[in-house]
Amino acid sequence: MALIKWRESYSVGIDQFDEEHKFILKLINELFQIVKEKDVAISVTYEIEQLIDYTKKHFTNEERAMEEVGYELLEKHKATHEELVQKVIVFKKRIENGDESVNSEFYLFLREWLLSHILEEDMKYGAVLSNSAPERA
Ligand SMILES: [Fe+2]
């Protein structure tokens, strides 16, 4: 489970959202450091809660920005966000129930989610938002 490194190619062209994505990446890396070091279960739960809370805020920020420009894929994007949060909650419950097989699966899910969501879905709004509101870029 190598830590995820930020790359310039992950930039959606909007500073605020790049910074938020970097912070999510940091939270994911911290979470897996704790899992790797087999820290007490409560820390893992706490880190997952931090990740969920911050990610929800970030998603709300993204959705608000998309609403402002009447982004046509907003509803679809919102549904993806909701689905991701629900999946993380399911993983959290499994971990709380002591399912140890979940760790690498969870890591792969988060890694895959973060990278594919940013690179595919977020890039689409990045292009629209940075054109509609150049002051954001
Ligand atoms: Fe998004």
C-alpha cells in the first residue's frame, strides 16, 4: 500500500478544488499509515470520520460551484458523490465490526475512487468552471 502522491496532472484547473483534493489525499494517506502501523481501532474510525466529514464539505463546495454555472452534469455528479460517501460508510462499519480483510480492499477503493473521480468526473467540471468563472482559476 504505497502512499498516493499528488501529480500536476491531477489538477482540475481550479486552485480551491486542487487544494481540497490534496487534503483528501493527505487524509487517505494518514488513514493507511494508521492501518499499516496497526494502531488502535478507534484511531482508524476517527480518521475515517475525518475523511467522511471533510469529503462531504468538499463535495458540497464542488456542487455549489457547479450550480452557480448551471453545470449540466450536476445531478449525475451529485449522485456519484452520494454513492461514494455511502460506500465509505459501509467500509467503516465493516472495520468497526472487526473485519480485517477489509483494509487492502478499502485502500484500493479509496485510491481508485480518488484518482478516477478526479481524473474523469472532476476534470469535466474543471473545464466548464474555469471557462465560466476565470477568477476561480
Ligand atoms: Fe467530484
